[in-house]
Amino acid sequence: MGMFDAIGVAGTGVTTYRTWLDALSDNISNINTVRPYDQPAFQEKMVVAQAVDYTGGTGVGSGVRVESIAHGNAEGRIVYDPTNSLANKDGYVRQPDIDLGSQMTQLIMAQRGYQANLAVVDRAHEAYSAALALGRNS
Amino acid sequence: MFDDVTSLALHSALNGLSTRQQIIANNISNLDTPGFRAGRIDFESQLQSALSSGSSPAVTGTVSQSLDATGLNGNNVNLDTETLSNVETGLRYQLAIRATDDQFGLLRSALRSA
Amino acid sequence: MSIGPIAMPIMPTVPAASTLSSTGTAGASAAGSTEGFSNALSGGLDNLQQLQSTADTLAVQAATGNLTNVHDYMIAATKASVATDLTVAVRNKAVEAFNEILRMQV
């Protein structure tokens, strides 16, 4: 980072929120993905975020990063659906254990965070541009 | 020539405001990070006391963590507060730049008419 | 006939550089601001070398991306520019005065 620090820091936020948005849209698009009984269900992807701080919590801080992607419940919901081509001999399939309502709420939060970080980049850019114009007109 | 109280105070303000922008960016990037406490910087009170006591206005601010109430996940960043602060900081920074520029402008016009 | 030294037309007295802090510390400047415009100008002359080198250092930092604050470089560059303007103005006045004296009929 260095010079235009605020932009770099907001950039880490943009990247992390984008990762979150991608994970959520993956979850939502796979919410009806059926798997055979003897395989794990489609697992919810959850982004684990961590603050980046090289000064041990006393300094300014350097943004956020994705520490890891956690995976949800592999058992899923066992559903009786004998007409499904993937059903086993008892007629059971596995569906993902993902709550659409929760995913939509998170989607709104992720979008809000993404836009907020973009706005920070904008405002930092304005301020730095003003600094760069110092001395031009004196 | 450039060491008067006004110029030094303005430079301190610019440094403090620039750090504040960075802190706000850090806060907003950690909007949903569990356990994160919002950062704050206070340089205004140091600057104020330096100016009223006549000592050097070249101050650095104090960086601290906000003691606001946290949400369920331990995060206490308030997006509205940060957004307003971001806008205000940007404007104050531009104003301080403008004031610094004007200081130089005064010197230059004095030189030109000499 | 002997020719005496030329008095600078825009600065009736030029105080010694040692009476002014040339490192820009505010302790001296808080007192310095009461010493008048002529002192400020002569301080600017003495500082030119240092201001230009500070601006150069910060410019190199800006080039390598190591500059912490953008406004630091902009302020240093403007200071160096104003100080250069001052030096040039003083030099021009001195040359003018010298030519003026040369033209005098004795």
C-alpha cells in the first residue's frame, strides 16, 4: 500500500465482499441441487473474514481479508423422493441444508458492504485529487 | 518562512485527517468482521490545546478503538456514522488543502509585486 | 574611488541566519512569527537548499510508492517553488540595482 492507503484498504473490503457475494450466489443457485443418498449433500459455502492488522490492534489497520471458506453441513436434508433419478432403493435423496431466507439476508448485507467500500474509494480519490492540485494555482 | 503557526497547524490537520480517512476505510472494510472494533483518531483536542497553550501545533493524533456497543457478532462498526464521517473528513481535508494553497498564494503575490 | 556595498532594495536589514531557526522547528517559529516579514523572507533564502532537497527526497518516495502522505510531497514541492521564486526575485532586484548604479553619472 503506502501512498494511497485509504484506497488500498477499501480495496481489500471490495475484494472480500465480492468473495462473499460469489459464495452466496453459489449457495443460492445450488439450493435445489440433489445428490444421491450415499454422497455428501451440497454444502453451504461460508466466508470467514478476518481484520488485517500488522500493529497488533493499536494502529490504523490495513483492511480485511478472507481467512478461509468454511463449509456447511454435509449431511443435508434427507428427503423422500422416489421419482427422482438419483434416489436410492428406499427412495431417499440428499438436498442441501441451506436456508434461502438467510442467504437472501446475507446477500443484502454483502451488497451493502460492497457498495460502501466502493464509496470509500470514491471519496478517497476526491480527497487525494484535491491534494494533487496543491500549488497549481498559486 | 514557512514555519508559522498557521502552516504547522494546517499540516497537522492534514496528517490527522488523512489518517482518519484510512481508519474509516479500515472500519468500512471490516463492516461485518466478527469481533472487530471500529478505530478512531483524535487529533483535534491535541491541536486545540497546543494552540491555546502556545506550544508547537505540530501534533500527531491518538489512535484508539471505539467503545460503542457491539452487535451479536462482536462488531461495533456503524455504517451510517462511518459514512457521514467519511464525507466530512473528505471535505475538511479539501478545505485544509485549500487553506494551505492560499498561504502559498499570499507569499507568491507578495513576491510578484516586489 | 571606492564603491561601497549594495544595500538590497527590498530588505533594508538582513538578520544573520543564526537568529532564525532553519530547521523549521515550531518552537522557534512561534516566536519567529512575531519577528516580521523581512525575517521570514531572509529565512526563506537560507532554506532554499534544504527545501529543494526535502522536495527531492519526497519526490523519490512518491516515485517508489513509499510516500505516506500525498500532501507532504505537494506541500514540500510548493514550498521549494515559492522559495525559488523568492531567490529569483531577490537576484533580479539585486541585478537591477547594480545596473542602476552602473548607469549613474559620477
